[in-house]
Amino acid sequence: MYKRQGLNVYKKRRADELAKFGYVAMAVYSYSNGRKADNLQDAGALATPFYTNMPMTKEYFDRALKVLKNSAKAESNNVAAVGYYF
């Protein structure tokens, strides 16, 4: 199994660590419909639309940002991002 892909243990742990510092943390899985890659070739195929269709990529992350900003615990004007993308 290709272990570096997707929302893995490391990324979840980093979100948990941010939460311990008092931040509202959200880990976003980048591939839609829960698809996962088992190897580098499949990971590349899943990632390609995000590189080649910037409007789609922006829309995807804008939706995630909206979820975060609408959280009762989040300060909607005080948001930052940490990226572990692809």
C-alpha cells in the first residue's frame, strides 16, 4: 500500500496538536468520494485534476473553508492554513 497518500495518521495527529494549542483544526481529505491510491501512479492520477483544473481546486477548498468558518468554535476572521497537499 502506498502509505503517504491522503489523510493519514501524521496529518490527523498534526490537526490534533494544533487543537491542543487552542486552535480549531480541520484535516481535509483531498480526493473526493473517499478514493485512495495504492501506489504512486494511482496517486498521480487522482491528483492530476487538482493541478489541471484550478477553478475546481479553489471551489473544493473554498467549501472546506466555509465549513471551518461556520464552525461555532472558529473565529471566521482569524483563519490560517497548513498544507500537506499531495
